[in-house]
Amino acid sequence: MNLKRRNFIQLSTLVAGSTVTAGFTTFRNAGKTSVNGTETLHSMTQDIVPISLYERMDRVAKAQRLMVQNRIRALVIEAGTSMEYFTGISWWPSERTMVAVIPSSGEIAYICPGFEEARFRELITIGKKVYVWQEDESPYEQIIHALIDADISSGKIGIEEQLRFFIFNGIRKAGPTMEYVSGDPVTVPCRMIKSAAELALMQKATDITVAAMKIGISNLKEGISPSEITSVISKAHAQMGARPDFALVLFGTSSALPHGSIKPQLLKKGDIVLMDCGCKVEGYCSDITRTIVFGAEPTNRQLEIWDLEQKSQAAGFAAARIGIACEQVDAAARKVITDAGFGPGYKLPGLPHRTGHGIGMDGHEWGNMVKGNQLELKAGMCFSIEPTISIPGEFGVRMEDCVYMTEEGAKWFSQPATSINKPFA
């Protein structure tokens, strides 16, 4: 049988350092593995370098420069990704307001619930001003108090996009003399351009996801459910030192739905299997999708669509160059699919969504590869290239790998699949 048409997923006994199945080789530094999901793995994160205090201080300084350029007097961010990005503080956003105020000059101030003050102060590495509010007091008045102490009683106050409306509304009522504007001109340029340290963490997350997906693939068997494979992949992510983020597994016709189906699915021979998986390392994300065929030779139709998807992804990658608009990456990938008779545009059967999304500390960030986005690619930007082909009632094929931009062009975090029976290069 021709190996290119052979199902690579025939199960075989897995031993450390040996080949897993026809078509790809298991990772060699992750310990022993078994086909039933009871793998014993080693952490892959011993060598990671967390984001340093100095880098976070540089981020704050960049934010302050951008505030001055945009005539924004201060930026208000609440508990969540941006707060962690600038301050290193990871705090779950609850109904109790907890925010940081970054003035355009001077020291960061924090507003937190009074009963959390001691625990919160343990986490502070940048700034030392903490304004507390008790359960029967207004946190919004404390936010305005912090602004006034920074000599800000008027002018533009930037509101970070993830700050919830009830907090914004409370601030607006407590400080009616301020002008409230989007904080995007500050936060987006900061977070969208990744440093070498950020890229290294994203690369580690990617390497772990590749290893975890190999384990998931090696555990496919007839009659298994998607949730069982999801559990295997999540367990592998955790054992290798990452925080499991997601593991979407789809069989057969459900693969035509990019984000899945609630219908029960049990794997059978000849099914398309689509896996979309990611994890986090020190807060930084990975995102990889692979599509294979289980237990039988791929049909001509499956090979045809898989090969078309591969060409589309390659076209998107080739288009990604410094200075071009994000929409051109989408256009290049989409053209391959529409030229083959699918679509047009976002119509099905075809590519029903954008070709890619930004990625970093959030799985989906700014910098979408989509029609109408005139943002120009710059060194340090990171995004996925994933031009799904969805054929309702039949199957879907998606190959997703993320890239980072350099002055020489795009570079892969994970190498794309080379054939339908070789999901990992």
C-alpha cells in the first residue's frame, strides 16, 4: 500500500524513543507512553524563563509613552490578562472591583477590596500605592481619588477593552469631569508586539501541544468518544508542565462545524478526525489544529480537500511579509479555496471564517487575518494561519499553525503537516 494513502493511525505499542505509528515518530524526551492514555510523562518546562520584572517595567514605560502621544492622562485596567501583562498580578475578576491605574507619568496605583489587601500586597512588584474600599463603600470613588492624587482631575482616561461595563459606569458617575476613551491605542501596540521572552514561552507551549497531540492521536481507537481523547490530551498537557487550555476533538461530519457539535460521536474507520488543541506556559498560549483519517485509506475526496487546505495554508504563509495588510494573508489563503470552486467569500461549502487570529496571552488577540483589516504586519506580531474548508454533511479539514513575524518574514512556531498521513513534520 502506498504510504501516502495509508492511514497513519494504526495503533502500535508505544515505547520511549520509538516510532509511534506509520507516518510519524514520537517525541523522545517525554518519558514512557501507553496507548490507553495512562502515559507517564516528564515536564518540559524546567528550562523556561518567566517574564522578568524589568520587562514588565519596560511595558509600563512604553504604555506611558503611548499615553503621552495619544493625550491620554491615565489607563484603567481591571483584573485579567492586561493587568497580568503590565504588573505580573494574576487576579480573577469577580463582582468586587479590583483595578490598576497607570498614569501617563508617575507610579501605578491599585484599587482593591479591603479584606483582600494583605493577600494582594503579596503580589505587587511594580508600584506600592493601594487604595482599599470596604464592603459598604464605593470602589469608584477610590479610583477617582487615585487619579486626583496623580494630579488628574480632567482630560482623557483610557479604559482597557476588557474592563466590564459596571465598573466603567461606576467610574464615569464618580468622575463626571473626565473624558473616557478607548485604551486600545495604548494596550494594543504594547501587547501585539511580542518580545523574545514572550516568543520563547509561546514556542514552549507549542512544543508541548505538539507532543500532547501525538499522544492523543496514538490513543484513537474504534468506538472512542471525542471527550475521551480530549481527556488524554489535557492530561498530557498537564503532565508536561503546561496549563491545559482546550482540546477540541471532532469526528466525521461534525468536523465540518469549526467549533464542534453537541451530537454524540463515536469514532469509526474512515472518519475524518479534527483536533484543535492548545495550552498555556507562564500565561502564553499555543494553538494547533490537525486533520487526519482514522483506520482506513483516505478517500480521493478526503485527499483532494486535505491537499487543497495545505495549499491554502501555504499561500497564507507566503503572503505574510512585513508591511503588508493583515487582510492580504486572508485574501491569499481564501483565493486558493475559491479558485477551486468553493465559496465565494464566507459562503459554505468553503472557508466560513477569517484565515487567522492574533495570539499571545489570550488565545485570540488583536491582529486578525480577515478582509477589511488594513493593519500592517510588523516584527513581533503573532497569529494563526488556519483556512478551514467546511463541507456540511461531509467533513471539514483544518490545518492550523501559528507564526511570528520577523524582519525576514513569517516564522512557524510549529511546522505544518506534510501529508494527510504525516500530521507533524
